[in-house]
Amino acid sequence: MSEKKVVFSGIQPTGTIHLGNYLGAVQGWVNRQDTKDNFFCVVDLHALTVPQEPDLLRQQTRELTALLIACGIDPDKSTLFIQSHVAAHAEACWLLNCVTPLGWLHRMTQYKDKAAKQESILTGLLDYPVLMTGDILLYDAHEVPVGDDQKQHVELARDIAIRFNNLYDSPFFVVPEVVIPPVAARVMGLNDPAVKMSKSHSHIRGHAVALLDEPKEILRSFKKAVTDNHNEIAFSADPERAGVNNLLGIYKAITGKPNDAVEADFANARGYGDLKVGVAELVIKTLAPIKARYEQLIADPAELDRILAQGAAQANAVAAAKVDAMKHLMGLVVPGGAHVASAE
Ligand code: AQP
């Protein structure tokens, strides 16, 4: 058996991923591929928790898969798959619903934020963290690398795992740890540095930098980034200076340099204009090879289908056995279930 720690992480196909998704999540996934046993999932079932246009969702799901590979996810090193291709995810969600107190879900801040923006709140939106818990627990993931915004959901997954173990069989589930990136855990909107950069705000011009944006568009978004009147290029925790802090944080996350080296790179800048152009040029240079590789992949649908089938088969081999064992513990008759009972 592999000694490597198991990692699970997911991303929603709700639009082209942006610099926040890339620096807060995907870049870390890519960098840990050789040292961990990774499951990376395009979580299309999660996307359904708010209304979607069916053809567009299908298209975005394929595009996101291609984009993840273009970013450096290697399907021969990591298991890359679409959530709805592995039926165990929906099944695990139902089973875990039946051990999760409703009050735990009402406390989730992302639910409260998203629900406040919906005219009619779907049950799935409230249940989103339970589906996510199933995603993680099915693979006995030790680590869940996510941006800061998902921390509360992983903590809930831990609580549900412990509750299930206490009710049925300890230690049936591995209790997962959240892994937050040391930098870029929360990339903020360029137009409003008080708000997290988000796919659902991408329609606001200048808010997000999508990974497939044209260089001209990227430069324009950075040039328009909201800053302040202090005219000092330095990291700061002052909310008034969040815009400059965000620009420096993006630069730091890409270069991997410490704070003083980042500030030194801008020591001769004539003002925020130079800072904005400097960060934009670095982002453009970083995204150019990703965009080129993406164009090749998306032009070859048969190869994408092959990769997706391979990922689904690998994920299914793990998840189907785990969900059968869950069913058995909870008192369900698993078809041909002697193998589950005899594995005890
Ligand atoms: N602004 C961000 N900074 C750092 N990390 C971020 N992530 C998202 N936004 C930022 C991380 O990206 C991963 C995938 O996120 P997701 O697509 O599954 O869902 P999300 O967190 O809801 O991302 P968005 O862009 O805000 O999407 P919408 O608008 O559709 O809800 C996660 O690890 C997340 O933490």
C-alpha cells in the first residue's frame, strides 16, 4: 500500500477559473503531485446547488478539466475526474445526511452569504457541505487543500466523520485536515479588495482575472485595480490598504519570494502605476503557456474523453467499495454484500 498521504480537492465548473482559484488551490495541487496520492475532482454536482444553464454547465465542465491539465495536473500522476461520473458521491451524501444535524448546516457562513443572494433557496445549497464531506471521506483523504473560504466546510467534514465513527465503527473514516496555502489563501477582487475574487462576480468588469483572459484584458484589469492614497508599496494588514496588499500577495504567490524581496522588486517604482503593470506582466507571462496548452487540449475531445474515463475508473474503484462499506455499517443490504461483511 502507498505510504503517501491521500489528498482530495475539488473545483466547481461554474465559469472560467480565475487567479484566486489558481493561486489559492490549483497551483498547490500541481506542486504536490509527486509527494501525495491525489484525487482532483470537477464538482459538477456542487454547481447544481444554484441554477445553471444545462448546455453551458456541460461545456464548462469539459473546459475546466482541460484547463486543470493545462495548469499542470498530470492525469497519469493524479486521479482527475468529474464528480457525477462516480455515483458513490451522491450516495454518500444521502447516507451522511442521515447522520448530520440540520443545525450544523445552518451555521455555515457560505450558505448564509449565498442564500441571501437567491430569491428561492434550493435544498442543495444548504446540503452542499454534506456532499463535500462525502467527496472527501470516500477517499479517506488525510488532507484537503482549499482556499480560506472553504475552511469551515472542511471543519464540518471533520465533525461529521467523527460523528459517523462514534455511531458506527471507529476509525472507519479518516478525519481530514484542512491545508490552507501560506500565501494567496484569499485573493481579493481587483475592483473591490474587500470582496473575495469569485467566479460568480466575474461578470463585473475588472473584478477577476480569468485564466484564459487575453493579455490586453489582464493589463486593463490590473491598471484599473483599486488601491489607496498612501503611495507606499509595502505589505499591510490595514483594510484601507487591502488593494496594494492584494497586488503584492499575487506577485508573492507567483514568484514564491518573501515579503522583503517582493517589496525590494518595487523599490524603484514611480508609484502604484508601476506596481500594477509589474504584477500584470508577471501574470500574463505565467498564464501564456497555460492558455497555449489549453487550446491544444480543448481541440482534441477524444483525448479528453479518454482522460475522463481513466479518472472515473480510478476514482470509482476506491469510492464504490467505501460507500458499500458505509451502507453495510448503517444496516443496508448491499447487493452481493457478502464481500463487504467478510472484509470486516
Ligand atoms: N479568491 C480566492 N482566493 C483563494 N482561493 C480561492 N478559491 C476560490 N476563490 C478563491 C479556492 O478555489 C477552489 C475552488 O473553488 P470553487 O470553484 O469550488 O468554489 P468557490 O470557493 O465558491 O470559488 P468561487 O470562484 O468563489 O466560485 P463561485 O463564485 O462559483 O462560488 C477552492 O479551494 C477555493 O477555496
